[in-house]
Amino acid sequence: MKSKPYETPDLYFAALLKTAKVPMKAPRWLDERKTRCHFVFEDEGNGVIERLHLEWVNDDAKVQARS
């Protein structure tokens, strides 16, 4: 299955995805001065990002502190 990009402007959710070992690509800068960006991850279509997002908004997200 081909992966597609998933973007989020939320630094904290991006940190959760990174900690959960979701593959991260380069950020996409929204302005020339590089003061705003979207964090881009590989959505492999297995429902991991959707599940993590649901856990995130319900304050149930659990990741290892030292992963």
C-alpha cells in the first residue's frame, strides 16, 4: 500500500506521532521567513494516525516516555 502525507500544524501532536514512531518527512514551511510550518508524516493507511488522533482529542493517548 502506498503511503500518503499527513500534515499537522500542532507541535504537540507532531511530537506524539514522532514518539509513536510514525515516519516523519521534512516540514512544509508556510511562509518565506520559516516562522510557520506543517509537520509532515507518512500515513501508511493502517489507521495508526487516526487512532492516535482520536486518543489525543479524548486525552487517552499513551506512548512510552523513553521511546
